[in-house]
Amino acid sequence: MGFQFQSVASLSSFVITDLGIDYTKLGLLIGFYLLPGVLIAYPSGLLGRRFGDKRIAVLGMTLMVVGGMLTASSHNYPIFLVGRLISGIGAVLLNVLLTKMVTDWFVGRELGTALALLVSSWPVGIGIALIVLPPLAAAASVSTALFLTAVAAAIVLALIAGIYSVPTTDNAPPPKARSGFGVSPREFGLVSLAGVVWALFNVGYIILISFGPSLLIAQGISVKGAGVAISVASWTVIPTIALGGMLVDRLGHSTSLMVASLAALALSIMLMPSSSSFALIAFIGAVGGLPCGAMLMLPTEVLSPESRSPGMGIFYTWYYVGMALLTPLAGLARDFTGNPGAPLMFAGCLEIAAIAVLLLLRLLEHRRGLPS
């Protein structure tokens, strides 16, 4: 999923030349991959509960293959855009169901580590795309590079269809009364707060990756050097995602880990406009990965097993809404103030807001006697 998402951004110069488009249309191509999540995430969970997780995951992978092939074969912008939209719909279906599938398999036994490894696949895919796709496009063609994303999706499709099996659940509790959302009103409120925490954290980090290079360039670093420096945050986050999940599984204290990590992340991001350095950027990546596994465990704590599919859909809806609405505000802050550091100050505020919402969630859990 990360590999296919990053493909257009990694091949931006090739895509602009091949399609004859400007940067605004390029940005639309990138954003179209995530846009369907605003409307599709919640129905994805309902579809998973109605037809089975594996079937909907396979459907999602199939759409990623079809969309990838359409973008690879088209030199027409509208068709290319439709291909990205189809791929994005498939990615949303897969994203919601994968989290639920991993939870079903590992709940009660190293769930934090399992979810952390799942999350780490996203930056790994992005990193592979950055390394593999541009040289392939230069050596062959942009169509060949984009076709590789469809091939990768087809391989994963075959693996899910051939290997994955649904875990058996013995002595399952009887279904509880549900609202029209497929979850109880209490579950809806709590999983929404969990989704807001996840959204605020991710948007803040995406803003850093997106607007960090322009800040460094304004501080006198070369374009190439700025890209390399910010990529350090992407690579250092990968091992610490897994580390954070293992710490939660072995030591507990997930709330303390999340609050401390988010606070350190907020402070370090807000320091960048005044004191950017290679070490600070590496530190941002390191602390940024630590809370991921714990945050993905939040829905598990507030949802009953029979509510996981629609509940995960609600959780991810907030993520996609946050990405769609909050990320442009960083650009607005840059344009309004004329300060290249303004987006990063905004990103730091989002991480602080994530702490506030997390503490509210814990307070409500405590009042209702839920474990935290």
C-alpha cells in the first residue's frame, strides 16, 4: 500500500512530463489515493462484517491491481486520475480490514508488536518506492515503474487468498445491542476519540515530511540535501515503531509511552524552525515511531469483538477526514504568515492536541470502568 501510494510522488518529474500536467494536478493525483477513505472507511468495516474480512481484503487488493494497471497503461490525465481513485478505494478497504485481521489473530498475545509491524510496512513501502521506482523509470519508462506497483499488489493478493485463514473464536460472547452504526453509542464515542488521536498524530508527522524540506531550503540547505535530511525521519521511524510495540507488550504503561512520545515529538518538531539539525531530525523519527503500536491498540480496548469491523471503519474514517481537512491548513499557515516554519509549528500543535484527546479518552474509559 505504501509502495503504490508513493509511486506518483516518487516519479513526480516523470509523471509531469509524461502527462503534460502542472504541480497542482500532480498534487491531486497524490491526494486522490487517500481521498476515498473519507467515504469508504466506515462502509469497509460493515462490508467486512457482512461478507468476511478475507473477501473484502481480497477485493481491496484486486482494486489496487486494476487501478495500478490503469495508471500504468494511460497517458491521459483523467484516466490516470480514475486509476488512482480505484487504487485508493482498494487501499482503504485493505487498510481497515488488515488492522482488524491482525487484531483478531494477536489480541491477548503481543498485539502491540503485531500492530507495530503492520504500521511499519507503510514507511517501508514508501522507502522502497523512493529507491526503486525512479531508476526503473529512467532505465525503462514511467509506465513500467507504475506497472510494478500493480505486480506487487497482485503478488500480495495471491498470498492473502492462498495463505490467510480466519482465526477460530471459541466461547464468543452473545452479540450486544448495536446502534445503526454497528457499534453501541458508547463504543462509537470512544473509538471516535481513538481515531482522532491517530489522525492528529499522523497529520502532524505528514506535515513534517511534506513541509520540512522547504524549511531546510529556506535555511540554506540544498534541495538535494534537504530531501536527504528529511528522509532520515522516515527511515529512523521504522525500527522504533516495532520497538514501541514490544515495549507496550512487555512493560505495559501504554498511556505513559504515548504521552511522553507525543510530547517529545511535538517539542522537537517545533524546535526545527529555530535549530534544525541532522540529529534533531533523526530524533524526531525515533520518537515518532514509539507510540504507533499503542495507538492502534486503542480501538481494541473500547470495542467488543463483534464490533471490530465497523468500529475500525469509524476509527479510520477520522484518520482520513483529518488527512483531508488538516493537512491543507499547514499550507494555509505558510501562505498567510510567509514563514516556512509555520507549518511545523502547526504540526507540533497537532501532536499536543493528540495528547489532550488521548487523556480525555482515558478519563472517559476510567469513568466507565474500562481498562486503560
